[in-house]
Amino acid sequence: MRDVGARYARRWSALAARIRRRWGPERLPERVLPVLLGAVLLAIPVAVMVGSTVHDRQLELSHAEHEARSQVTAQLLEDARSSHGVAMPVRMSDNRPGVRATWPSPHGPGRQEGTITVRAGMTEGMELPIWVDSAGEPVEPPLTPEQAQDRATGTGIALWLVVAAGSVALYWVVRVIARGPSPRAER
């Protein structure tokens, strides 16, 4: 069993020595650089394709949200005040209590009551537009086409930056390896 392991170690060592002789540590960075530059350039059309796909899917989501949600006018039943009497914003997505309001039911006559998001300083009786789902519950506004475009652009740019940063990091590692151990490390 030991002979098999030693034999593989000798083969690996011989292969590594042949690669070092052929590529030489001083020539390794100059051989790796064109490959990494090619990867960065190839990442541009890939990032554009991924961004386009994200844009299409986000637009589908936007259309679906616009169909499933409707905008109604809500009337506040109380002021947007904290327990200290200072106006504060309240968000639907938080678990904090919101400002009570009433709005028309999306399914016909009648009104619904619940908590909604408001800006600081809004007072009782003020009206503001809100978005509700098919059940009449307040929801965030639907995704706009501009937001879909922003998400797609951000995704494409982020993908390209990851490839570019990875290539720079890999090139740096290759250069450090090619230089060999530093004189300080040998002390």
C-alpha cells in the first residue's frame, strides 16, 4: 500500500517539476494574464445576457403585481404620532403597530379598516393613496418598469465586477506564487 502512495507522489512531483520547467515561475504571470483578460472580456456579453433575463423576469413580476393589486384612497383615523407625541413614519412591513385607516373595498361597496404606512406628520382625516391586494389588505406598491430596469442593470454590473475582481485577485495570487517565498519568511 505504501508503494502505491509513494509511486503517485513521485509521479505528481515529476509532473510539477515538468510544469515548472516549461512554464517557469517568472513566466507564469505573463501566461495567465491573457487568459484572465479574456475571461473579463467574455464576462461582458454574459453579464448583458443575465441582465436581460433578469429584466424580462422582473417585468413579468411587475405586470403580475399590477394585475393583482389596486390603488385606493385611504383616510387616516388617527395621527401618526409615537408614544412621546413626536411624529414618526410607520411601515407595513415592520411588526410595529401602524396608523389606523379606512379605505374602500376592492370588491365593491363597503370599507375596510387596518393599519397602513404613512409619512411623519400626517394627521387624522388626511387622505392618501395606498395599494391593496385582492383581499383588500394593504401591500407595498407594485414593482415599476424603472425598478425592473434598475435591478437588471445592477445584476449585470455586479456579475461583471465579480468576474473582474476575481481575475485581479487570481492574477495577484499567481504573481505572489511566482515570486516565491519572501526573504523575511526564510529568517
